[in-house]
Amino acid sequence: MCLLKDFPQDGLINHGFWILMTTILAYVIILVVYRPLTGYYESYYEICLEGQYFKRVAAMHEQYGEFSYHAGKLKPITGPIVRVTPTEVHFNDPEVIETVYPTTGRKTDKPQWVADRTGTPYSIVSTVEHDVHRRRRNGLNSFFSVASIRRLEPIIQERIAKMMWRLEVEAAAGADVQLHRVFKACASDVITTYGLGDSLDFLSMPDYGQAWFASTDFFFYLTHVFAVFPWFVQLVQFAPSWLVEGSVPSLRYLRMRQEWWMEKVREIRASPDQTKINRTIFAGILGSSLPDEEKTDIRLASESQLVIFAGEGTVGKGLSPRIRHKPHRTSHVVSSRKPPYLNAVIQEAVRLHPGVMSRQVRVSPEEPITYYSKRTSEVYDVPPGTVVSMSPLITHMNPNYFEDPYTFDPERWVRNPSLSRWFMGFARGSRNCVGYAHPSTSVDDFKEKQPVR
Ligand code: HEM
């Protein structure tokens, strides 16, 4: 046996020195090369496979799960918490929703990269700091109150009547219509009129504004590219139109829309008619105690872009599955104005087809997040400043909370109203969807309105 004292001392020192150097080098390589590279792992799924990282995240929970022995069978238990990027942990446990997304009592930030990649850097959804977000959101809240929405009901009714009329014309001509496009056009017209007092009138366009929406969809795809090349978002947002249209022609219509929004902002701000201002999304912001730098044209245009983007695709997509899955109690849905069943249908449609597929990321800047997993009986302390996230589809497909999760079953919400605790289709906590009441209202009207000629 070779004893320590048998080694020549010089050789031992050299040996130790090289082990130390190799360890440091390996650590530096991991920090400088490997960790940043693992960040691109997500980009591969999002850019090359077009937004498929959520599936990989679900697979990671399976991969890092365990098996439990129950009634003579091995049952897989998904891992409740996994690291999905170098700086972010993701939960798959509906029990933790209220801890990750508190409404009050703890600050909720967003990571800077959300602001950098969304393309609406001055809007509430991209606001990093909790306190700034609260102030900005207060400026918007009144405009989304149910009372406020009711004042705009005639506009909603008029657009829906127009949509029904166009569908009848298409049906008479035997035309094939892609309903999700029609719904998107209708939702966009309503939200834009609601927010800016005017619209591009997509419902009157022969293709329901398809070129405009394709441009927006391409922009959403680019947000994954912005994550890797943040300078690119600056180019798309602020470069002159001729340059954007020349280098990325697919963005032409988006650029036209952005110019139109800016025009509206300036027109509304300059309007001597206070009623006109009051009927726009800006009334709350302009009349608030927010400092002047919060009321600039670019910030108002950014908020308009967010509200329109947030409302048109989500509502359009949310309506399509509702038509596809025929509810069992159709008559009740059509006839009643404030039925729990209608809400159940909306929740069920959004549960299965969340308008927002991406991970809902948050940061607790000052306090740790303590998570106790009932499934594994382990306690996890997530340090302050860590990016935490959950995904609506993964949560909604959890068979322990939503029985037979792939089945469209609105009745589940009526049978068991407490299921809402596990629902995160409109996000949760202090940064939940500000338009939450709005989808129900417009859907309600859509169901009840008769076409006019
Ligand atoms: C079925 C319809 C809808 C769904 C499923 C939906 C879903 C969501 C979700 C999941 C978020 C949170 C995103 C995040 O993680 O930060 C959100 C935020 C938001 N939504 Fe909606 N939404 C819908 C309709 C609308 C409508 C109609 C509007 C406005 C007209 C709207 C305006 C907003 C705004 C402004 C935010 C940002 C809130 C904040 O950051 O404080 N949404 N929505």
C-alpha cells in the first residue's frame, strides 16, 4: 500500500496544484460557457421548434419525478419543482399557486428579460418593479371595471351584429370561413374601439385583416429571437419604417398598426373634448397622479399595444374551442345573462386552450418563497430574487386536480366550484389579467345578440 509519507513532497504539492487548477478551470468553463449555453436550450425549443418549450418543461417534471407503490401498482409522481433555465425554477403543483402569485402581502416583480423581449417595454405587463406596476395598473383599473365596460356596450353590440351579418353572407355564398380569424377580427375591433375610440375595422375587410394578424403573430414568434438578441427588439421598435419593412417585410402591417396607435394617442391627448378622452383607455392614466414621464406618448402607445394584443388573440382563440366543443346545456348558455354555467364554459375553454401558453414568470424580490410539497413531503426554500414560474396548461392538465383532464367538461366547475383555486388561465395574484371581466362580457353578448341587416 502506498502511504502519504511515501510520496515525494514536491510531487504531492504539484499534484494538488494541478487538481486545484483543473477544478477552477472546470468551474470557470461551467460558469462562462456551459451555464449560458444551457440558456440557449430553451431558445432551441422556442425558435427552431416554434414555441415548444412548454412540452419540454412538462417532460422535465416527468423525468425528475418518482414512483410510488399504491394498491399493488407503481404510480408515477411528477417532480413538483425543476430548474428550467439557468436562473428559473418551475412548479408543477396547483397547491403552490397562491404562494407563487400572491395578491397582497408580498412584492411581486418580473425579471428584466421579460421587459426586454416582449416588445412593449413601457407597458404594465413588462414592468419589472412591483411598486411601479401597482401605480401603473391603478391608472388602468377603472377602465376595466364592469361599470365602465357597460358604458361601451353599444359598441360591443354593433361589432357583434356586424360579425353575425358577415357570417350569414358567407354562409349564403357557401364560403369556407376560419372562425378563429373572424373572432379575432371582432375582438380586435371591439377592444380597439373600447380603448382608443376608433378601430381599423377588420370585420369589414374581405380577409378579416389576416395580413395584419399574420404580422402580429410573426412579431410574437420574434419575441423568442429577442430573448437571444435583445438589440433586435430595439431595431424592430424604433428603426424607421423603411428600414423595418425593407429588412423584415413580414412586420410591415405591425409597423402600420403601431403608427396608427401613435397617431390616435396624439389625437386623443390633443382633443379639446374631455368626453372623448374619458371614453379611452388613457382617461385613467392622464387623470392619475402618475408623474409626467409616465404619461408620454410612447408609454401610452405601449399600453395600447399591450391591451389590444392581450385582448384580441386570447379572446379570438378562446371563442373557437367553445364552438368546437358543444356544451351539453346549450340552451342555458344562450339564454341566461349571468349564469354560473356560462362562466364554467369560459373557464373550461380557457383551461384546455389557455390564450397565454407561456410560463407565467415572477420574482419575489425581498422574501424567500417557502414551498412544502405534499406529494414528496419535502420543503423547498427558494431564495429571494429567483425567477419562479408555472404554466397554465401543465397545471390544468394535472389529473389529481382535474379529473379526466383532456375532456371538455364545463360541468366540473358547477359540480365543484372550488376547482377555481387551481385555475390560472387569467393568471393569478397582483399581476393577473386586467381584462378578466371583459371576455365574459363579450362572450355573453355574442351569444345573445341577433344579427341585424
Ligand atoms: C380569454 C381571454 C384572455 C385570457 C386567457 C387572458 C390571459 C391573461 C394572462 C394569463 C395574463 C398574465 C400574463 C403574465 O404572466 O404576465 C394576462 C394579462 C393581461 N391581460 Fe389578459 N387575457 C384575456 C383577455 C384579455 C382582454 C380582453 C384584455 C383587455 C382588453 C386583457 C388585458 C390584459 C392586460 C392589460 C394584462 C397585463 C396585466 C398586468 O400585467 O398587470 N386580457 N391576461
